[in-house]
Amino acid sequence: MSNLFSLEHAQQLDSQDPLKHIRDEFHIPKQDNGDEEIYLCGNSLGLQPRLAAEYVNDELSQWQKLGVKGHFSGDYPWMPYHEFLSEGFADLVGAKIKEVVSMNTLTANLHFMMVSFYRPTTQRHKIIIEDHAFPSDHYAVESQIKYHGFDPEQSMVLLKPRDGEETLRDDDILAAIKEHGESTALIMLPGVQYYTGQVLDMKSITEAGHAQGCNVGFDLAHAAGNIPMQLHDWGVDFAAWCTYKYLNSGPGSVAGCFVHERHHSNKDLPRFAGWWGHDKDSRFKMENHFVPMESAEAWQLSNPPILSLAAIRGSLDTIKKAGGIHQLRHKSLKLTSYLRQLLEQELPQTINILTPEDTKASGAQLSLTVNLDGADGKQIFDAIEKAGVTCDFRHPNVIRVAPAPQYNSFEDCYRFVSILKKSIEGAVS
Ligand SMILES: *Cc1c(COP(=O)(O)O)cnc(C)c1O
């Protein structure tokens, strides 16, 4: 058997990778010395696809040439521009085309979804989230509870890993849903937990929630573009995701949203409305009588920022070139498992991996802690960053490393582990 931990072995794995050419579709940032960075930060901000720049420039040029007529002219008129993203989004999350829409930003979408799907009563007022939810999700949920006149102390159920454990057990999540079910209005959990990289079992959570009469929504910030999903078949009520992480669409880019089709024609469902959610055929009659579309588009408010949507379209076309999310996941499993093997083999004492090993419960990210006398995780993080690695550090002590299957290589994983090893040796010598 050849030595896993060698540049030759990593390069051999790259040469066998049917998706290796997709890296050329991206701009890889350079270090000061001109070498490419070892960029393992796609969980935070994905790199720029060449097509994103091209499509944004196309729209800038349409605007120069056409002015307002750009709404109706050209191959990609702005009026229906969001529709050009629907097929790509639907493939990513496992939805029907009419169940997805691009609009707003992630936290805004969570709020708009809660307007429709969090309808607390004195009997049922709780929202189940996780104790270590991303702050924005926590604030959104807390403020919704207060907005409805309830007390977060009573109405927020926070799921925690067991003492001494880092990740949530599926059984504990299901038990909590059972325990609080009758008083719970909404379960809102991540598809992939941002801190540990744990993938939650969205299907069983949805089933368990529905069995108790709760609505179930997911934040897919770290799941979209990372793992395949089947939101429609699982019966999820709603979901929202940002597009700047594994979806490589640029900082602050427009978010995605899913609403299950069974809710589309429900006239009793309250929503905050805007003109872009109004029936397309009569939108411009300006009659001030809201007629919602029978699709996720009904939740749109405004005409969307086309330059951002153009970048997303570039990203989705790049994913298409790679053969779609299932192809990417196939590579991702190999890439992440190679990284894990190297870390376990080369740094068994000093690096602890929080992310579950089970491939059903993990995606493209490994979350690492450093056990080292005389140096903490932040010092090691600073050292590897100086040596050309871009990944990220999350307080209190986690280094998150995300080999993104679109642009990362096995060689990136090898180089990362070599640099990490040297930095750890440097810190103890
Ligand atoms: C990245 C991320 C956000 C960011 O929210 P924005 O509204 O896009 O700023 C929110 N929630 C989770 C879980 C995230 O990972």
C-alpha cells in the first residue's frame, strides 16, 4: 500500500478524480509569494466561479445598453430572472421547481417563514432549536417568540449534546420532540450544524415533528451545495439557505427558500406580502388586491437584485458542469474521508475531530480542536494561516476545515495536514 501521507499519493488521487477540471472554473486566491492559497473555507465564503463574473458582467452590460427595457429583453430578462435559478435550487434541495424561490437573505427568510409557520397559541407556543444554534437563528427565534407576546424562557426549547459529548444524538432529538410535542408549534433545526459539521437526520425529525402536529423547518446554510436532500419527499414545511457558502455566489448574495407545495394554495396561511408575490399575469395592473401565486414565489416581496441573482446563476451552472450535487457529494465523501484519515494517522494525539465519522452525519466540513500543552487552537490557527492556509476559527476553540468538492483537491488536504503538523511541531519545540 502506498503511503497515504505523501504528495505523490495525493496527486494520484487527484489524477483519478473525474471532477478535477471543475477547479479551473474558479478563481483561487493567491498568497503574497504568488502560490495558490490552500483555501478550505467554503463553509464560510465560497470562491468565485468564473461564470459568476461573466454573468454579472452580462447584466451590467444589458443595463448599459437597454436601461428599463432590460426587464423584458435579452436571453435572461430581469422580470422573470429568479425563475432561471429555480431548477438549480430544486435539484440541490430535492424539491419541485415551484417549491423554491430566490429572495432576500437567509435570516430575513427565516423571519418571513416564521410569519407563516410559527402561529403560537397558549397550548402550542414552543419553538425547538438547538442550544448551539447560529446566533442569527437564535435571535430570530427569540424575537419571534417575543413578538407574539410569549416568553422565550418558556417557549424556546434548546437541544444540547449530552454532557461530555460534542454532537446531538438522533434519539435525543426525537425524544425531545416527543416530550415537548404537544406544546410545540415549530421545530427549526439546521440541516448541517455550523460549528461541528454534523448532518442532522432531517427526514426522521420531520416525521417526528409532524406526528406531534408541529411545523418543521430547516436552516440549510451549511447544507445547500454540501449534501443532497429530499425536502419534498421528506415533507419538510419550509427551509431557507444562504448562497455564499458552498453555493459560491458572493458575499451577502441573495438567499434561497423552500415552501412545500401542500401550503401553496392554503388561503388561511398568513404571510407578509409584497408585489413580487402577486400573480404574474395581473401584477402590473396595480389593482391593490393581492392575488398570491400558487408557488413558493408567493412569499417574494420585492423585485430582486439581479446582479446577485446573476452570480448565483453562474454558480448553479458551474454545479451543473460538475454533474450536479450527487456527483459532488460522491467526490466530497472521498475528499473528506482522505482528510480525516490523514489527520488520524499523522496527528492522533493532538487533533480531535468533533464531526461525526458516520458519513450519514457529516458533509464537507471537519471541525477540529487542538490538544497541546503550551499552545492553544488559536495560536495554531494563526500559524497555519501564515503558511498559506485559509480556514476559520470559531470561539471558543474550533478550527473548521472544509474541503469543498467543487474546487478543493486531495493535494490541498495533504498540504493542509503537512502545514498543520509543522505548526504543531513548531509550537512544542
Ligand atoms: C451563515 C449562517 C447565517 C447567516 O445569516 P445571513 O442572514 O445570511 O447573514 C445564518 N444562520 C446560519 C445557520 C448560518 O450558517
